[in-house]
Amino acid sequence: MCRSIKTLRPPVLPEEATEEDIRAAALQYVRKVSGFRAPAAHNREVFDRAVEAVTAATTELLAGLEVRGRTGPPGRAD
């Protein structure tokens, strides 16, 4: 979908993703889905709410994931 969004969990990202990393990924996602790099003033509020919602969902997802002894590349079941 959007190749500029990085994987934010180990082993791809060895340290924990920062709040800034998570928000940047959320912003990229909302930009891709909406088709707007920077929305017009009349769309700014809904755009910003979407970024915050995706940020919160991503934070929750990363907090709940359990990555067990993965040896292969990401995206491939071992």
C-alpha cells in the first residue's frame, strides 16, 4: 500500500518505536488514504482527527504484539 511506512516492531526496528515514529507512520497512512499531502483548511480538522485515531490504534497494536524468537525476515512465517 504505502511503501514509505516503516515496520515499527522488532526485529525490523531493534528499539521500541517512539511516539514520533508512530505518529509519522499514522500521518503517512492518512495522507495515502485521503490523497492529500496537506488538506485544505475545511478538511484539516477531520484529517487531524484521523491521524490521532490511527496513532492511538497503532500504539495499542504495538503494545499488544508479542514477537517470539523470529529468525526469518519480517512477513514470512517461520
